[in-house]
Amino acid sequence: MSSDPSEVSGQAPASAEELSAETREVIAYYDALAPTYDTNRFGNSYGAYLDGLERRALREWLQGPRVLDLACGTGRFLDLASEGLDLSEKMVERARERWPGRRIHHAPAWSIPAAAGSYDSVFALHLFMHLHLGDIRRVMAECRRVLRRGGVLVFDFPNALRRRLVRYQATGWHAGTELMTWDLKMLGGSHWRLTRSRGLALAPVHRLPHAARPAFMAAEVVLGRTPLKHLASYYLVRLEKVD
Ligand SMILES: C[S@@+](CC[C@H](N)C(=O)[O-])C[C@H]1O[C@@H](n2cnc3c(N)ncnc32)[C@H](O)[C@@H]1O
């Protein structure tokens, strides 16, 4: 499933039979969405708003030249990475069209076809919200394996506190997993140190007039770093591998 399995070592990618029915459902969804994903999700002012906030934090937080974009989708952030990985064949196809020459693996996030210590940074945007806690643990363990000591893992997740406050109830796997920052200890144990966290989408972006969104984005960059971040829709965190 890797882009070039002969060039990499590490665990063998899981075969399709080893994937759960739910994982196959998630991937079928993204296979079908691949042709329209970019315009559908990020070709509007809401998408541009999120993309701007996420991109800014990634630029600040990532380190080193060896950077993996985990669940890279169509390659929205592959300009910030040296390699990508995704389990949807159709998303990988589009990412490879967009980024010819980049190594883009076709594999599950918990089975990265790379040797231990291969990366300085790994980031995963809009992935953990689709995974059960057991799978998040597996992905974090795999990221720990492929990162060098001191390497960083950056990812986002829906903020459980905000959801409770606004009485939001997720249905199904799509953005179904929500967390609080203290859950990270339970998921990653003592192997990680939380070095940065930021709130994303503090304002109810979809309710803001389109013309007002760029101005709000500037305010969010500042407010997302204050204690108000605990009220944002999403958290973005940066963990450092300590052992
Ligand atoms: C919402 S998209 C995000 C894509 C990209 N990170 C972005 O922010 O534009 C979620 C991506 O996760 C991928 N994905 C879902 N489950 C996965 C898994 N278990 N292993 C690898 N990729 C997975 C999907 O195929 C899809 O491309």
C-alpha cells in the first residue's frame, strides 16, 4: 500500500481485511468525496478561515526537514511536509497529482511504513475526530515510534467542553470523537509533553457574515492563545516526544 514499499522499512501496512467495518466506511466516504473535497470543504470562506488558522500554527510549531502529514487527504498541507500518508486510495491519487514527486504512502495511520525515528515532526489534521479512543492510542504509539526523541506531534480534535456548553451531540463517526486537553495524558501516557495548545473556531464562524470573517480570523489568532481557547470548537495541540 506504500508509495514505494521497497524503499521503506517498519511495520507492514495492514491489509484491507484487517480494517474494521467502521474504518472501511470512513474510507469509502473519503474515496467518494475525493473529487470535490477541496472545493466542498476549503473553497469557501469558512474553509479558508480554518485553513488560515491551522496553517499559521503549523508554520510556527513544526520542526525539522523530515515532516509527515498523516491523513494528508488531497494534500492541503503537503507544502509543509516532506511526505504524506492516507488510507483513502482516491485521496492519495489526488494528492499525488497535486504533488508529483512527493512520497505519499497509502496506509492506515497506525501502520506507517517508515523506520523508527524517521521524522522530526508528524501532524494530523481532521483525523482524530474520526477515530475511536483505542485507534487514537494506536496512532499515537505509532507516531512515537516513527518520531525521533524530541520530535513533535501536532493534531486537532473537537473540544468536548464547548460541545457540552452548546449541547451539541455528534451522530456517527463523522467528528464523533471529542476530547479535553487532559485526556491527552490518558491517551499518550508519560511519553509526551504538551508544549503548545490553541483554540480554533472560537467564533461561530458559520454565523458570521462572509465579509467579517477575515477580521475575526485576526482576532482569533490572538484569542485562541488565551484561556478563551477552552471555549473554542477545536483544539490544536503540539506534543513533544520525551522518550
Ligand atoms: C477530513 S479529511 C482531512 C484531510 C487533511 N488532513 C486536511 O486537513 O485537509 C480526513 C482524512 O483522513 C483520512 N483517514 C481517515 N481514517 C484514516 C486512517 N485510519 N488512516 C489514515 N487515513 C485516514 C481520510 O481518508 C481523509 O483523507
